[in-house]
Amino acid sequence: MRSEEKVFQIAREYLERTINFLDDEPHIRVQEEEFGWIVFYNSKRYVVNGEVDREMFGNAPLIISKDDYSVHVTGTARPLEYYIEQYIRTREEKKS
């Protein structure tokens, strides 16, 4: 399985376990970075069909590590760059 396919599978399984999409499913977009992948998601019915009442709020992006494919939840209170910096700093501390 290619890395990108594996990331989509991990993200989908994580989201389906942790979020109730009711009668919908997640729409996932992945952005590859040096440290791993950033996963953005929303309701498929919102993204594809424009159903505004299906838009998700508080859907913090996920980071999936290139080291071990672990999932790390970011947040929505600060810019994404803040959470990325926190993740990178923690990752480097664990390696040293």
C-alpha cells in the first residue's frame, strides 16, 4: 500500500471512530509535509453538494506522522502553524 493510500485509510478509520457523521461520511483532503501529512476534513455532503447545514465546526486538522503513522489532533483556537510547530518540537524532543 502506498503511503498516501495508507494515510487516507488511517484518517478515515480515525474519523469514523471519533466523529458521528450521522448519515454522511467524511470528505478528506491530505497535504504532505516534511514531517508527515496534514489531514483536513469536513462533511462530504457539505463539500460536494454545498449543503450548508452539513458544514462541520471545530474540525481541527489532524497530523499523521511520517515516522510511525500515528495520529495527532491539532486545534482550532490558534493558527494551524502553531500546532505544527508544537508537533515538530515534541517530535524532536522525543528523538533526542
